[in-house]
Amino acid sequence: MAGELILIVEDNEKNRRLVRDVLQFKGYETIETETGEEGVELARSRQPALVLMDIQLPGIDGITALKRLREDPTTRAMRVMAVTASAMTQDRQNILDAGFDGYQSKPINVKSFLEAVETLLRRP
């Protein structure tokens, strides 16, 4: 399913670069930003097939950014996966309960990360 546009919302440059490089190597097109506010705006304007959202961001956090996406009719159905260092069982459940479509802990495992991306992109 390569070729789809994926938005990366990640404030850590090394994490952002790794995710971008892995996705581009697999043929995906990527756009990226460091803040939740810019992530929401890019999602509205560019309509990516998938948003990869860190939870701990400067400004609004990833959960607040997700709420804004879900409140907007133009982005409500957009697939959004949390990619976060919050890896405790309760953190994961809270993140999924907030409405994320998927969850990947950092540091990412490239194989399981790509499988999760492909699963979300195939979902109707």
C-alpha cells in the first residue's frame, strides 16, 4: 500500500527521522511537524491516510490534538496511531480509550511498527 501520505507528529528529531526514514524506505510519502497544533492543521489541510502522533508534545499534547481531530468533520474519521514512550499497561489503555486507532511504544520495533501501519491503512 505504499504511496499513501502519512503525517508524523513528533517533537524528538531522532525519533521523527527514524520513523520518516522507515516509512519512506517502504514507499510512503511523509509530512512532519513537532507540535500538536501544527499536526491538527496539517491533518486538516493535507488529509493524510494516517497520522502518527506522539503523546508528549510541546503546546497541546497528543490526546488533545486527537480530540480536536475527532471534533472536526473533515478529520473525524482519520486514522490516528499513538507512538509514545508511555509504555505502561495503564498508559496504553488510557491512550486507546482516548480514541486512538492504534498504539506503538518507543523505541519502535521496525517490523511491528510497519505491520501496525499497514494494518491501519488496510482497515476500511
